[in-house]
Amino acid sequence: RVALQWRTALGSSLVVSTGLMFASALYLALLRSAARWWPREDYLWLAMTTMDLAAVAVPLQKAVGMLLSFYALDRVARYWRIMMEGCLIQGRSADLGMICGVVDKDSERAWRECYRL
């Protein structure tokens, strides 16, 4: 449910892709009806426009593929930064545990000083 909200990357991509699918379905319906009802010259103009759009789509697919690969690499790098921070926190908490284990804690004041470390 959270992933379908507009604020997340998945939610925004779902909204945009749904709009694009709707627009392409309308365009295909226009092409099918134009083949049947439009004069030949008008339909040939529409067919040439569609071929021009298809010629532009191939380089765009390569560019989008490159952008998505960089996006995925950024996500992996962010994941590893989070993992490294977790390892640092784990190491520091283990260090504090070892320090607290060797400090002589015979009074309440010694326990509080150890806790403040």
C-alpha cells in the first residue's frame, strides 16, 4: 500500500507507466480505426509519422537502459554504505561492551559512568 503512493519511486513509476499504457492503447485504437475509415493519403501520413516515432524509440531505449543501470548501481552503492555504517555501529557497540566488561563496577556510580561511555 505504501509503495503505491506518489512519493515513492515505485508508486510514481506505476502511475506514469499506467498513463503511458493508456496513451499507447488509444494510439493503437486510432491506427486501427484510421486504416478502416480514413482516406489512403491521410493514413499514409499517419503511418509515416508512426515509423518516424519508432525510429526515435530505439535510441531512446538504449539511453533509458543506460540510465536505469546507473540508477541500479547507485542503489547498490547506497545499500553498501548502509551496510558499512551498520558494521561500524556494531563494532563500536562491541568495543563499548568489552570496555564495560572490564571496568570494576562495585557501586551505582561506577555503573552510571560505564553507561555514559
